[in-house]
Amino acid sequence: MTTMLDVTDISAGTCCAPLVREPLSAAEADQLATTMKALADPARLRLLSIVAASEGAEACVCDLIEPVGLSQPTVSHHLKILMNAGFLTRSKRGTWAYFKLVPGALDRVSQLFVGS
């Protein structure tokens, strides 16, 4: 035996709350996905937090290898991903590379979730 469900007409009411701000565009979603992928790795989160906690929010790559327990090439790879995502900048002094936190870079991510 088949039973029919009673469907109430809800066209007169609203089933969902209206948007209170503009949703992400396709381009913004692509950019944010790249940003979130850069943050979605424990080593990169640690590297970012070490740089952010360093004096002047800047650290030499030589100071980043031991704390994360990874080889220099692996640390450099992670730092490059963080640079490409816009979290860090790089400057070279002699043979060493120094990485600096981009001011406001972390604010972009938090603003998405709390509103602009």
C-alpha cells in the first residue's frame, strides 16, 4: 500500500533566513581554497606561528628547521607554499633567506567567518 505525504504549501513563507552579506564569488572561492590548502598542513601552521611569534614577525630559514623537525628542503618547500598563498614574504641576506609575515594576511581568513 502506498501512502501519500501531505505537503503544505510554503510558498507564502520563507523557509530560510535571507543572506545578510554577499556570498563568495567563484574567483573568491578559488582564492580562498588556495589559502585554506596552504594552512591545511600541520608543518605549515607551525612555521607560520613561529614566524608570527618571532621578533618583528620575521625569521631566518635557519631558525625554522629544528623546531619543526624537517629537512631544510622540506621546510623551504612549505615556506614557498605559504609565500604563494600570500602569508609570507622572503628577503635574502647573504646566503640566508628571511621570511616575514605579511601584515593582515591572517586577517583575510578570519574576516570570512566573522564578516567584513
